[in-house]
Amino acid sequence: MIEFYDTDSLPVTRWRNGGGETREIVSFPPRSEPFSWRASIASIAASGAFSFFPGVDRVITLLNGEGVELASPGAFDRQLALFEPFAFAGEAEVNARLSGPESLDFNIMTRRGVCRATVIATRQPQQAAAGVCWVIAGRWRVGDTTLARGQGAWWNDSAVDVRPASEDAYLLFAAIIYE
């Protein structure tokens, strides 16, 4: 089964520290803790520490904004670039510093030992047995449905083909691979 979403229609949850908000796309399995995998879109409004997620691997991709620098003492110091996924461990001490006003990012979290994610920005057709996608530009076909910028889909139980439907098609695609 394929579930479709529009970013503007996703429920908004404010962060406890006041530094941003999250729009959850999916937490799988639904209504279950701990999750196996989770996808969300977050607005980072202020510099600050990321939440700890022990045993979880994270992939963050900047969708818009002037930039975000992520720093983890002794591990990495990374300036995020538009549509370039960056992976790190959820238990890492990570601080974000904004380079300008609010930024928007796409987040995938996977429970280590259960599944992992491969995230790419692409103009090519994609397929995965489980995954989530978000349209950066143009139009894309997911099953019989056409999606436009800011829309997406997620699925978990069967191979789904995602195909470009316009010349300017550009997509963020996350394949979830169960271990």
C-alpha cells in the first residue's frame, strides 16, 4: 500500500527546546515504539543541540535555507549543502548552527540492526520495497498518482516504481533496506 502526503498538510509538532518544529511523514510501524524507521521534515529556526536517539542511524538532507553546520566533537564538522544527504549516528552529540534564517530539512531515522536507509537526490527512475520520496522539482509518477513539488509518498510492503513525469523532475528518494 502506498501512502501519499503533501508537506503543507502534515501535522506540526514544536520542539521542546523551541528551536524548530517537525512534520512527521511516517513512523513505522504505525503507533509503535520503538520505531523501525521514521521520516520527517523539520524546520530549524535556531542553533542548538540535536536530540539523542541511541541505536538509531540518521540521514539529514537540507531542502532549503542558507545552510546548517553540524558539529560533533571529535567526529565531524559538516556544512550541509542543498539536496546532499549526510548520515550520522543518533547517539552522537550533535550541535547545529544556522548560517542564516530558518532552514528546512528531510530526515530519515532507522533502528540499527533492523533496517538502514540509502538516500539520494535523483532525476532517474527508482524502485524500492520500502521507502519514502519527496518531490524537489517537476512531476513524478508513483503508481498511478502524479506528484508535484512538496508532495511525496511512502510505502513498506511491496516494490514501488517512482518515475519522472516531466523534464525538470528532481526527487529526494530514500530506500529502506531491512537487515
